[in-house]
Amino acid sequence: MAARRRSSPPAPAGELKELRLRLAEAEEALRAIRNGEVDAVVVASEEGDRVFTLQGAERAYRMLIESMNEGALILTPKKTILYANQCFAKMVRCPLEQVMGSSLRRFLSAEDRTTLRPLLLRADKSGTKALALLIAGDGSRLPVQISMRPQGGNGFNGATVAMVVTDMTESRRTEELLRALTHRLVQVQEDERERVAFELHDNITQLICAVVFRSQALLDALPAHDGPSRKKALQLRDMLGAIADEVARISHNLGPSLLDHVGLVAVLRDARTEFADRTGVSVKLTCMHFAARLPEDAELAIYRILQEALRNVEKHANARRVTVSLRQRGAFVQLVINDDGIGFDQDDAPARRIDKGGLGLLSMRERANFVGGTLKIKSVRRAGTEIEALIPIKTR
């Protein structure tokens, strides 16, 4: 005899009505989340359910937030996402209803969590910013800038945090293009320097030397009793000799041919001596010994930065003493140049970057960036200037 299957008893009409009502409420809540109409979120915690109100939740404000091309978040002190706009959901490639109520940690690497944790704790009313990589739902990574600022307590022991998340993909691409352009510019500049140095050394200098010899021959041909003429000829010869020396100095500075032969330290010492002898400014140079040579482009960048810094001292600083130190700091070579000159207001620095002699501060920064380094400038009016360049060590 076949077993008869027993059917479940029908649910009472009141229970079915209640279930339908709860289902309708859930669907309405999901619709409100998708449309950005949520004014409060209930978050379960160890202390019980907490209600978080979203301040400024007027519809016009929500429409503005939703129309942003940047992600917007509000977090609990424990980094639970109370609110997120559609743009952020698109960034992390997750449905908005799955983003809200989840932890921000879900979308960050362990390294970025460690970086952001102290920034979130120290963030004041003025806010703070950090760069990070968002981990999307499909595993892809998106470079972003996170701007964060604490808000009111909002029904919880501790302040909530408001965040604006900016997609940096296009900015990174632009930076890479600018870096490539800078590299090309620096290379073209060096090629032109070498060409001009060659022309000066092989053509102009030889012509000037020939004129010096002719002026000496003219001086020797003048009669001994013609004192005024001999004096003028002697002055002419000395002036031509000074011009030859100056052209040789310019040629040498344009193309540091000794850099490959005697090394960076020797060339820096030569630049120090030449500058001190010519200007009368005291220059103290301290260089550590490196176990191996640096790459050519790194050595050239350090030399050019020192050149430009000394040029600025000569033109603008009105300094009496300059100190230069070159040493290793971890994975970097550190070049520090200090002067006791008049200094300048750094807020006005952009207007001074380009002068008649070169690209000034901008040129030094480009030189450092060219080899993957950084350059910092500290200056106070009437208190001197400090320039610090950090160049990554990649020995030959």
C-alpha cells in the first residue's frame, strides 16, 4: 500500500497578511535605499540595535549627493557604512543595498586599512586626505583619494565620519603622461647642453684663443717707448683672456665631462671651489663615501640640482655661507643645501620659479622627479633657505 503524503496545514490568514506586509516593507526599504531616500539606518551591535539618523537628508540634498561624480560615505566609528551614494557603489562594483550596512574594510587592502586607521583617529574638523586602492567586488583595484571629516555623535558613542572618494584613474594617467613629458624635456635639455658645450669648446674657445695670441703679437710689435698704446694692447689681451676663461667655465658647467671620469664627489667639490672662488661665498661641502657608483642619470640630477641651488644663492639669496651635505639615508641619497641668505615667502615661490637664468625651483624639482626622487624647499624670509633632494639608490 502506497504511503500517502501529508500536506502542511495552511497558514492562518492573519499570519499571511503579516508576512505580506513585512515583504512590502522590505521592498519599500530597498527602493528607498536605491533612490537615496533613507533618513535613518538601524545597525545591530553588541550593545543592541542603534538608530543612526542621516543629518541633512532632505531630498534636494540627496539629489545633489547622488548626482556627484565622486563617492560619498558616512561611517560609524567602527567603520560600518551607514550611507553610500550610487557613485561609490559603481566604484566598488556592488549593488548599493550590499554596500550599505557593510564594513569599509571590505573594500580596502590590509595595507590601506593600516594607513587609514591613524588618519581616521586624528581627523579634525578641517579634515584629512589619503590615497588608497579600492578593492571592487570583481577583484579589480581602483586608485582613489579619500577625504574624511568627523561628524556629530549621531546616536552613538563616538563621531561618525563623512568621506568623499575621488577616482584618481585619470589623474594617475595624466601624471604618467606629465612624467614622461618631463623625462623627455630633461633629456632634450641635456642633449642641447652637450651640443652647446661642444660648440663653445671646439669653436668659440679656439677663436678667442687665436685672438689672444694675435693681441699678444700686437703687443710685442709695439715700440717700447709707446707706453699708452702698449697699455691699451695689454688691457685688450687681458680682457680676451678673461673671456676665454669665462667661455671655458660655461662650457664646463653645461657638459660635466669629468662626471663619468672622476665621479660625483669630485665634480661636486670642483663646483664648490669654482663657486666660492668666483663669488666669495663660503661653501662647506660634506660628502660620504659610496661603495658603488650611482646611475648616470642620478649623478647628473644631483649635480644639476646643486648647480641650480648655487645659482639661486648667487642671484637672490645675498648669503655669506652655504653648507652642502651628501649622504645615504636608507634606500635614498640625500642632498641638503642650506644658505644663510634673505630667504623668501614660500607662498610667493611660484612667481619666482622662472627667471632669466633658468627654470629655478621648478627645474630642481623636475630633476628630482626625473630619477624618481623628491625635492623639498623650506624658506623663511630673513632666515635662509634649505633644499633637500632624496634620490632612490639604484647602484650600477
